[in-house]
Amino acid sequence: MPKMLWPHEVKNYKSNLRLSPSFWQGWCIAVKWALSMPLRLFGFDIGIPLETMLFINGHNTEKLAYKGTFVEICREKGLSVPKQVRIPAKSSLEEVVKLVEEFSGNGHVYCKYSLGSLGMGTKKVPVEDIPRLLKNKHKEYIIQECIQRSLEVRVIVLKDPLGVQRVCFELVCPKVTGDGKSRLLWLILKLRLPLYNRLINIYWNWRRLLVIPPMGKNVTLTDIGNVGKGGYARLPQPKFVQRMDAVVWEIITRLENYVGHTLPLSCFDIIIRDIEHFLNDSLDESISEAFLLEFQIPFSMEGYISNCKDPLRAVNGFYGALLRSRFNQGL
């Protein structure tokens, strides 16, 4: 396994500042993504986004980007994944009931669009509510079991010819603690989080903003760690990152064996079930404790950038290498 660097550790980052054609192609992707955002927020997904296809190379790779098949591929390659079923579009009540029978022992499950992004449309709901919620829907949905977790992380690996770059940050669901006097709205506003993050949490919790939580009661504001759902990010400890490097490299190797070619860029959302076993047991045990949720393409690095001491260098180092790998080398 090669040594992995944080993007801000790349020494020759200045070479990425040239305004080559790849720079403008990169900005075209960013602008298109920004323009499509309002439609995505209101649920208008038309399949795997066009800009995603720029990062999908080779036969079978699109199956990794599609939530409906990614879990099946990982299970085939001996990787840990949550139990999952697909609910086809326009399924009747009886069909949905039959499909979710295997979740009957679960209290809650995650429900998400099979082609959604940014956490939009993802909910944690009681399993008995699924048939009522998903009957006759016009989109395909994914039902995924809730894994008991120690933490959830996003890991991005870019195989740049000048060195392998890695980004790793923890996705955190914010909580507030009741004081018996303050309404939930005020408790959210007092959080030491960026203003946009607090506003997002106010939006998603609008139904209970005037509720006064009892003294000492912890209130989880969101069950989804994505920024778009109110979550925030923090960087893990070095010991965790070192072990995760070895784990994710093995994950990528197995997936490359499936697709039959190198994956220049990979991004995973991973749940760590038991942090002690993950850090202290053998590599095989660590891999079994890492549950893969999704192969994220496209993805956000906001959780890393917002916690990095030199964000300009980090952005320049990573996206310069990304554009060089994608467009200049034709990978």
C-alpha cells in the first residue's frame, strides 16, 4: 500500500495553478452542478447526473455509483454492507409489504431515493410505516437497515500520478441538551456551528421548534450526517486515519478486481460498527467492522475543507490533481 497524503500535504501544489483547459472544464462541472441544485432540492432527479459520468470510467463502474447495485457488489466481494432491498417505482401496497418482510425485526430503517444525492429524500422511519410511505411512488427507493454505529466517515482516495491523496472526515449528527426552560429553536441557535448549519437544522426541525426539551434530555436534530440534512464534520484522530488507509485500500483493490480496471477516484460513506475492534484487531477484523453505505460520485469535501488549516492549498492540491488525472491524461 502506498503512502497516502492529505491534499494540503502535497508539496508541488503550485504547479496546479495554471489555467489550462482542464481548469475551465472543471468550472463547467461546478457551474452546472450549482444550476441544477434547486431542481435537486425539490426532488427532480433524472438518473445518474451527467457530471457524474465524467468521473465514471470503464465497464461496470456505473454499477458502483448506483445505490441499487453497489451493496450487492460489495457483498459479492466479501465486504461488510447493511441489509438492503430495492422498491421499484409504482409498487403496490402488497408488493412493498412483501419486499420489506425481511426487515420485520428491525425497529427503524433508512429510506432513500436510489438516484438521490446530498442526502435529499433520506429518512429514518419505523419499518412498519414503509408500505404506506412507498406505495405507488413514481421513483425507485432503497430500504437499508440501520447499523449500530460508533461513527460514520467519508473517505476519498485519488490516485494521482504524483502521489495518492486521501481525504477522511467524520460525519456527525448534531445534538442539543435541554435545560427545561429554552425552546428547541433557541438551543439550535446557541450551537457552536456555522450559521448555515444552524439554519438547515431549524428548517428540518420546524415542526418542533417551540418544544421545550426537559432538563438533561439529549435531542438529536438529524439522523443523517450530510451537510444538506444538518450534519457537520470533524477530522478523525491520526490513529484512526492510519488504520482507515489500510482498510480503504483493500476495499478499493477488491472493487477494482470486480470492475477489471483501476479506480482513479473513489469516495465512500462508511459506518464503523465498533471503534475498538476497528482500531485494535487484525486488518481483516477492521475490514469487517467497516460497513459500506454508498460509492459517492459526485461528492462534497466540505467537511475536510472547513476543518483544514490551509483550505486554499488543500483545494488546489486535490482538484488540481483531479483535473489533471481526468482530462489531461484521459483516464
